[in-house]
Amino acid sequence: MLPRGLQPCGRLCRWSSPFLQLLALTAVTFVVLAPLTCHRLLHSYYYLRRWYLSPMSQDFLQQNQEDGLRALHYFERLRVHNASEPAPGEARRTGLLITIITVQRHPEFHYVLQVASRFHSLLRQCGAPCRRHQILLCNVEADPSTHADAQLLAGFFGVANRYGSRQAPEPSLNQFEKEKRDYAYCLEKSLQDYDPEHVLLVEDDAVPEDEIFPVLNHLLQVRFSKPHLRDALYMKLYHPERLQRYLNPEPMRILEWLGVGMLGGSLLGFAYAWAAGRPGPSWPIALFFALYSMLLVELVGRHYLLELRRLAPPLYNVVPATECCTPAMLFSAPSARRALGYLKKLRCRSGFAKDTALYSLLRTKGERAFVVEPNLVRHVGMFSSLRVNINPKLL
């Protein structure tokens, strides 16, 4: 019989095995903790869509309607105080022209008022760095007089009406081609009337984030000094969150994902080695934690990792653009003229909308385009101007 101090340690020794410890960590993380903490996160794989999507969508619509009423009251108060914007030509050449493209739809949400009030408020807060920024409203409603919110905004900003008594939409024109022509008109009108250095073309359901102007000022002053960015055809300020995952057909994200694994694997590997009283992690331990970190970030949601970049403008990422979508697009004056020339030669249709048309130019014309991460606008419109959607959902 062995002395008392040399008795076999049994189950305790088995649990000191790194394999069992890491297996237990994996099970607890991905089967217990992550589902419990992430089941309400809209852009996580753990999101319980069947349970939460419908009520969250209804809450979003209600909140959106309340935001629309607040925006309406914002401009009503401004009108009382006669706080209109300066007319074009009173200031020096426009640095950044914010052109909001709008059409009448679901007036109870006051989409364009939400966008315009937020830009107006943020410009006031921005101060001197934004003194050469201006706002233009581009009304593409077939009968502009029926767009009540646009009529209200005409007392505060410059307005360009696409249609009127002398011009009406072509009846035979498909909706996708009409949208492209309206888009091109607003871009061309922006260049003609304001001669801006840059145009931010914004759709009327893209509400700006709080930090949009500090980030744009940083991009225009610092990042755009690099030729490959300065000469880009356009810069997207929004990409749908559901398409921001690593497991999407955007190969440039693979390097970022590997970087997350290398950083997470190193930090967690050394933490594990310290907790286990080891001098340092072995390569199998480091590899495990690298894969562990990569899987955790993907399942929880890359979108939430990107939110950490909002801490400071230099942390924002600029990467090659992908196809979808056009809620907020930044053009330099030269690139805007090139884009106009290209768009006039293209005809849009179902399956080849304006975002696809713009993206196709990158290949056919040898152009470049980029997207800023995380998003600088929030897409709040759940009712499309192109497709009928009676019961909209967030996803």
C-alpha cells in the first residue's frame, strides 16, 4: 500500500489535463454563456429570431414614429425663432455639401425630417470645422407640392425639385431606372448649384451618427491625402449590419479575422498559462485560443466588435467597398463628375439597381471605391420606395 502522500489523485488529476479544461471552457462558452448573453443581440448568430424579431420590429417602428414627431417639433421651434440656413452664395465655396434625396412615403414617420434635423443639430455642434458645410434637399417626388415635409424644409435649406409643371416622370420608365436618374439629377444639381469640394449624397432614411462630422473631417484632412483614397470613385458610409460578418463573400475581412485570432490567441494563451502556473503557452494552446477567439467574435457578431472603433476617428476602418447599398455615399467633385458620366450610359432594371450599377463600374472602368467601418449613418426606413412591404421586419 502506498504512503498517504503518494495516493493516486484520481478525478482531480484528470481535470488538470489541459485537454479537458479547454473542452470544458469551449462547452461553457458556446453552449451556456454566449446563448444566455447574446440571444437578444440582433446581429448575433445566437439571436432568437422567432421569439424577438416581431416585437423588436414593432418597437422600432413605434420609436421611429416618435422620432419623426420630435423632428417635426424641432423644425417647428426653429421656424418660430426664424432660424433658417444661409442661402447659397453667402459663404465661401462649399466644402462639403450634404444632399438629402427625398420622396414622399409613409408621412407619419417623417423620415426626411429625422435626417435633416439630425444633420442640422450636428452641424451646429460641430462649429468651426464645419463652417463650409451646407445642406441641400433634393425632392424627387413626381408632384413636389404634395411632399409636405419637403415643403416645410424649404424654409431652412436650399431645395431642388426634380419634377414640376414643366417636367414629369416618364410613364414607361421602370422604377429602378427612374431611381438612378433621380440620383444622378441630385448629384449633378449639387455640383452645378454649389460647386462643392465634396458631396455627401444621403437618402432620406439614413440618420447620421453623432460622430459623423469628426470622422469625416479626419478622413478628408488625413486619409484622403493618400492617392488611392483621394481618387476613389466613391466612399460608402453605410453597409448593412447583416452583411458585416466574416463569413461573407468579402475576402479582405479574412486578414482581419486572422488578426483577431492572433491577438486573442496570444492574450488568452498567456492568461491561461499564468492561471495554470506554466511559464508560457505551448503552440497547441495558442492555436486553440486563436480559433476560440475567431469563433467567438463571429458567433457573437463582428458588428459589435466594430463598435469599439467609435472611440476615436483615427480608429475607423477604410476598406474596399462591396456591392450593397447606397444610403450615404461620399463623392469628391472630380469623382462625382466621373460617376455622372458613367451612370448616364447605364440603364437600370430589376436585379441591376443603382448600387449594383455603381459597383459594376469598379470592374469595367478600373475604378476604386471604399467603405467606412463602422457605419456613419443608421438606416431607419423599413418601408422601401421601390418594393411594397406591408409588414416590415428589422431583418
